[in-house]
Amino acid sequence: MKTVLVRKPGDVKALEYTTVPDPTPAPDEVVIKVYRCGVCFHDLVTRNGTLKAGVKMPCVLGHEVAGEVVALGSQVTTAKVGHRVATTQRSYICGHCRFCRSGFEALCPTRIFMGDHGYNGGYAEYLAVSERCVTEIPNGVSYDSAAIASCAIGTGLNAIRDVGRVQMGEAVLVTGAGGGLGVHAIQLARLAGAFVIAQTTSQEKAAALKALGADAVVVHARGEDFSEQVREATGGRGVDVVVDNVGTALFSGIRKSLAIQGRWLLIGQLSGEFVPFNPAQLFLKNQSMLSVTSTSKRQLEDVLQLLRQEKLTACIDQTYPLEEAHLAHTRLEGGGAIGRQLLTPI
Ligand SMILES: [Zn+2]
Ligand SMILES: [Zn+2]
């Protein structure tokens, strides 16, 4: 099959379009014909070497997959050949540890994240994953939308509904609002009944972010403090919740934007840089930092239902054939896109 391999970290030239043997399913696995694979910032930081934890090279990138089941391992019980399926961001979970048994299988100690650990990524025509990591796509939901349901949308659902517990009438700041996670977090926070403020460094994106449901858009130059604008939009109070897709680069502005008792949801970290921080700045205002890590299968299924009900829209920027994965990475690195880039391996 055709695939895009990364043998060692580097720029976009590290993406090698090549041929490898087709995958065969282990007893608990299904083989998926990959119709769509989302391009995530995780892929960029894996490719360029910023991300090191858990990475095993050479690897096939991609953990946002939708496709059709074409082969089954001997112990597969529910999936059938011909099923339209979407994956969680993992290729393996044990299925029986305390995390797997309590809906937190994203934390399974023996999980294998998809797309940075050997040949288990979606930048390929075929992919073998445990059936525990796939779910059927409801009728009426396209492969385009289903591919990004777990990572680009489900992570936001996890943040806003389950970790952040956003309440009707609260104010929510979404950072990196024009990115793949941001455009969906805006919609999800709006669905939760929040007053939504979108942060971006791109004036060109402001109108689109409003159209997606942002009540206010904060535009600022890179490196500039935007917290005054956030305070202004909230009558001086600040925001109850921050959905932070950016990390270090916005740290100070976010801290100053948080209201008393604010919840800071840590989701994204776009660089390898550290940040100086005095814990008293947070606890004197009774503020919390909370971690959001990927998406459970249940959260993925809830997102697919929201898509089927047309309560939110999957925002796709551009679609590329597999051999043009480097163009998708260049577009994502450039920061000008609104929404996700998709690959069409088949
Ligand atoms: Zn992702
Ligand atoms: Zn487990």
C-alpha cells in the first residue's frame, strides 16, 4: 500500500511518500480502508521532533481516521466488513484496566496512540487498529466530518462538557480559535450556553469566527497582551473558563483574562518552550488548571450524534491526496487556515 513515512524528524521533506506491505489484522483488530485522515498539529510536532514522548520512528503519522472495514481479526466480535467507522486517537487499549472500565480509556497505561508509534497511522491506504478503538459512523454523517470527530471536535467536547463543566451563562475564552480545535470549541461552548470569546492573531479570521458563533473576537499582534480586550468584553470580570489550544505563547495573557474561580483547560502546546510561573498568582484567586487529554469512545460517539443532528458543523479547510501531505503540513504551519486539513489516502 501507499503511505507517508517519517524516518527521522525534520521539515516537510521528512514526509516520504512510499510503499510498504499491507497491514494484516491481529486477533482483536480490524483493517480499515482509509478514506479520510485529518492533519493535526500533533503530526507536525511529531514530524519536526518537538514531540518525543512515546514516539517510535519510523512512523506513519495520522490519528484522525474515517474509512471502511475491509478485514477482521479472528477475535473481533462487533465490527463487520463494510462498516463505515471512525477511530479514536488510539490504535490499542487493554479494555480491562480501571481507566478502560470507567470511561477514561484515553488514560489506559498500555494504550498506543495512533500516528506516532511505528506503522499504525492514518497517512496510509490501510490501517489495522483494535476494534475497541473504532465506532460506526451514523447514517448522514460524511467521512469528512467523521474523520475529525474524535480529535478536532471530541477533545473540545471533553474539555467543555466533561472537564470544564461549562454552565449556561458563563464566559468562555477559546484560544487559537481559528485552528482545528478552536473552530469547533467555539461551537461547542455556544451549544453549552456560554458567552464565547474567540482569540486570534489574524484579522482575516475574525468574521468567520463570529459566523461560527463567537459572541466577541479578540484580535491582537503576536506577543501582545490581549487580556484588556477580554476584560472589556466581560464587563471587567474576565472569563470563567479558558479552552487553551496554544499554551506557552499566550500564558500571561490567559492568566490575566481569568475571572475569580476561573478554570483554565490545558489542551494544546504548540512549542517546546517553558514558562515562568508563580503558583500564588492562581491560588489567591481560587483559579484552577485542568488537563484535557484526547477523547473517549463515548465522547466520539456523542460528537457523531451532534454532527448527525446538525447541531455543529465540521470545519474542513482543504483536502489533499496522500502524496501531497507536505502541502497540508505547510498550510497548517503557515497558520492561515480556518479548520482542519484532510488527506484522502484512497
Ligand atoms: Zn489530532
Ligand atoms: Zn486499559
